[in-house]
Amino acid sequence: MYSEAAMTDGFLCSNCPVIYTSPLIREVNHSTITGITIPVNKKIIIDKKLVRFAIPENLNSAYLITLMAKDASGKTYSLQSNRGGGGTYFGVLTEDLTNNKFIVQNGPLSDYKLVCDFE
């Protein structure tokens, strides 16, 4: 949850409560155009109205969704997030209750999609 606006030098909001952390994926090439799927092995409930840019105006009313990486020395970096900023987009790409499809997308330099089921 996006609950504090202070960022570390690696562009992380380290004091925000964590709802879900995916398994670690090793040896990811920085220039790949082939997507990587990270399955969620437990049920996570997402409140649709909190899927929005995580900016100070939305403090405590948005999810902070971040794609992170660690370098060889163990330092953590935020590669992509919905914190907003020039030239980025974030939001619901597909919302189709009939076909049980809900997709959130973020981009453009790095890109990730959250593919969810309705409940």
C-alpha cells in the first residue's frame, strides 16, 4: 500500500506495507522483449479503486506496484512503478467481467501487466 511519500536513493518506498512479493527470478536480460510470467501462488485480493498512480495526492488510497531488481552487490532498484512521472502511463488496460479478465498495465520504457480474475 502506498502509505508514505519518502523515497530511498534506489527509488523505493521502503516503509510501505507489503501486500505481495513475487518469487525471485534470476539472470533476466536487460534488453529482452520476451515476456516473463510470474505466477502468484496464493490468493491476493486487489481493490480495483486503489489501482491508480501512487502520488502524494493519493497517499493511503493507492497501491504502489513496483518492478525491482538487485545488482551483483545486493543493492535494490525500482525499475518501474506506478509512482507517476513524465511519459509514464498506468491504469486498467482491460476490464471484462463477462470473460473474467482484469489487466493493469504500466509503461512505457519497461512494461508489466497484472492479469487478475474477478471475484
